[in-house]
Amino acid sequence: MCSKTQAENLQKPKPQASASFKVTGHKPTDWDNKLLLWTGRFKKAEDIPETVSFEIVDAARNKMHVRISYVMIALTIMGCIMMVILGARHESLTSQNLEKKARWREEAAQSVYAKP
């Protein structure tokens, strides 16, 4: 039923799956170079090659995302602690705003009376 011989089947080149999925070199931008330095992947800017794999750049980006997240968590915790301390002293943003506006009114009234 098959009209092809085994020799014809063997002569056909088979596509290589690994070659089609091969990641080519990625030329890092200036921002990528800074990320690679900040994350400690390379010690100096001169050490960074012309092309790096995308996985290296992606790992550096992920590392910076994690570091930025840690900084944001720390700032949030510090802000919460500061609000608790200010709340314990019964200082609120509303009371500070009212006091500031009262001072501005007094200064405006004094400046009006000072100008003859």
C-alpha cells in the first residue's frame, strides 16, 4: 500500500526541535546593564558581554522586583508604626490641618492690620 521505499523515508531530513527553540543572544539595553550591575550579576560595566541570554536579564529583573517589594513592605510598616505613634498622641491629619489654617488666618489678619 505504501508506494515509498524505506530509502526515500530515510533520506528526508527531519526538523530538529531543539534548534527551533534555541534562544538567541539578547543585547542588553542601558537599563538592563544597570540591573545586571545592581543585582550583582557582574562586578563592573566592562564585564558585561555584548550579548547575554534572556534568562540572565529576566533573573536580574525578577531580583530587582523582589528587592523593590521588600523596600515597599518596610516603608509600609514604618508608615503604620508612625501613624500608631501619632494616633497615641491624639494628633491626626485633620487636627494638624485645622491648626495650620488657623495660623494662616492669624498671619493674614496681622498682615492686613499691619498695612496702613
